[in-house]
Amino acid sequence: MVQSMGGHITFKYIVFSITLVLTLVLIAACGPKKQTPSRERSSDKERGPHGTGADADAQSGTTTTEVPNVPFTMLGGSPRHHHRAQVPGPNELPRIAGIFHTGARVFASPVIGPDGTCYIGSVDGTFNALKPDGSLRWSFVCDEPIFSTAAVSQSGVVYVGCDDDTLRAFTTDGILRFTYRTTHDLDSSPVIAEDGTIYFGGDGLHAVTSGGVRKWKALLNAHANASPAIRSDESIIIASQDYRVYAFDTSGTGLWAFGASAPIYGSPAILDNDGVAFGTGDGNIIRLTPNGGLKWKQSIGDSVRSGIAVSAAQTTLFAGSENGSVVSLDAKTGKVLWTLQTGGPVRATPMLDSEGRLYVGSWDHHLYAIDSELGKVLWRMDLGAQIDSTAAVAYGKKLIVGADNGDVYFLEAR
């Protein structure tokens, strides 16, 4: 009886041991579950006020920071388009640390995301995510050229327009989250408001949620390739090729319009007290009052095709011209403070670093570093092609800029 009981216990123990071993083997073979990356969505609707919308979803797809970084996440650095960086650039002639080759002219300007990735499009239709050393992280190919400068949300969702009439959104891993269709070339650079709304021009002024759902669209009288700007009162300013600058509130209601004497190609800059500054195709720099009235107008000699850089104290404005000049103006009166002549048209917007150096490319193939107070050249560098792209200033006294030979240059202090 005792032996029978002991044999029964031994058999049960053997069965239990075998079962346990098989279970452990199965767990080891399968391993932990892998995260599934987000997929393309035609319309990610925001799902609540506590970080559960499209931007929050995208955080699981972000990459880790490789180098210290200060983001520069949209055209001009912010929705106010001051074209001013928070870090210093090189004060002496830099060296070329890396070159990324695209297949055509690079008109768009580089932006730097929260993880240090540089995003830039090309006229060959590629939209490229580049590592800090200039090597490719990922690329997406559109059917038409990309002139639009990208915008990156705080959680890393990347928005960019393409001349196939489409705004696209990507995770930082290059997964397409949504496409938003328009009826015109989308060469306007998107901006991101504090509430996550995406604004951009084209066949009107579009307001789109972070998930790609239209909030509203305001019609304009002509194509708008300029990027909208957002004021402290949340109103949106946009310039159009119908010679006008428009102001809209957050519901899409028009507030005012100012008529200039020529088309406006560059993006307006927002100054203190919500004043507006911009250049015109007939060679004027104009400053408006907050209500859309004329404060001053100053001729700088030839067509202005780019935006305006604004000093840290907002006392000085900087612009380029088709006659090859870079001009400094008093922000209060419009008086010209200095003019520096380059050897070709200046269509890139000047970019200020945190120490007051001004960087700007010219069609004479050179990238210039200029003392913004004195208007003197600190150094210039021949990149071998015309430059339309506005330089970005990156952490570590680095510059990133595109050129019309299709190359994106990564420059760093020697």
C-alpha cells in the first residue's frame, strides 16, 4: 500500500516536472513581445485632452538622441519666423563634416527634430531624414518636387508638403501616418500652433488637426507659397501672391487684409506687440501695425524672395535681395543700417545664431558669415552651387544647408 502510494506520487512529480520544463522552453523560444510600429492612417482624430492624440501615439516610434541637441523644428525656428537659433554657429571658416547627395536642387531648408535628426526635402521628390553626421536614416519619395520646409511636433511627428498637392505626416521612423490632399502645389511650409493645429498655404489657408483632419479652409485670391505665421493672440498671418497679407482668427474668420504693390513670396515675421514684417517682389520691406495698418515701408533696391530675420532684442531686421545685397534695417523706423553686397541674388533667408552672427547663402555659390552689428564678412565658403536653402544652426557650432547641386552640407567648426 505504501509502495503503491509512493509510486503514484513519483509519477505525478515526473508529469509536473516535464510540464514545467516544456513551459519554460516555450517561453524562451517565443521571447518578449515586440512593439508594433504605427501604420498609415487616413485620419487620426484626437481622442482626448490627456496626450492620447496622434502626436502622443507617435512617441513609441521615436529614435534615441545621438548627440546633444537644440531643436529647430520649423521654418524660421518657430511660428513667428524670426530665423534665429538658440545656439552659436562657427565663428571661423568651418570644415565639411559630411555631404548628403540628393538628385536635384535643394530649395527647402533643413529643420532639426527633438532627437537630433535633420529633415529636408529635394526637388527630386525625396524627403530625407538624416543623422547628425549627414548619413541617411530614412527617405520617402514623392511623385513631384518638394519645396516645402518640414515642421516637427514636440513628440516627433514630421509634417511636410509636396508639389503633388499633398501634406504628409511621418513618425520619426519614417512610417507614413496620413496624407492630406489639396488642389494646388503644396510648396508652403507648415507651422504648428501650440494647440497642435497645423497651418499651411496653397489653394487657401488650411487648418488641419495633428491627425490630418481638416478644421477649416480660408480661400485666398491667389496661390500662397509662403508659410503662415502665428501671433501671440493665436491669429494667423499669411501672405499671398495676390499682393496681400491676410489675418485670420482660429476659426478661419478674416480679421484684416493689407494690399502691397507686388507679390509677396517670403513668410512674414511676427514682431513685438504682434506687428508684422515682410518683403515684396518690388523690393520693399514693410512693417505693419497689429491691426494691419502701414507702420513703415523701406526700399532695398530689388525683389525680396525670402523671409526676414529678427534680432534677439527685436530692434533689427535682416533681409536679402535679388540685387545680391544683404540689408540690415532698424525695426522701429525702417532705416537702413548697413548693406553688404554679395556676388549674386540672395534668395535664402538670413539666419542668426545666438551670438549675433548672420549666416546666408548667395547665388554666387558662397555661404557667408556676417557680423550682424557691423555688416562685415567674418568668413565665406564656396559650396560650388547656387544656394537657395536657409541654413540651420545645430548644436556644437555646426551648420546644415542645401545647395542647388543637390547636396546637403554638414559644416562644423575646425
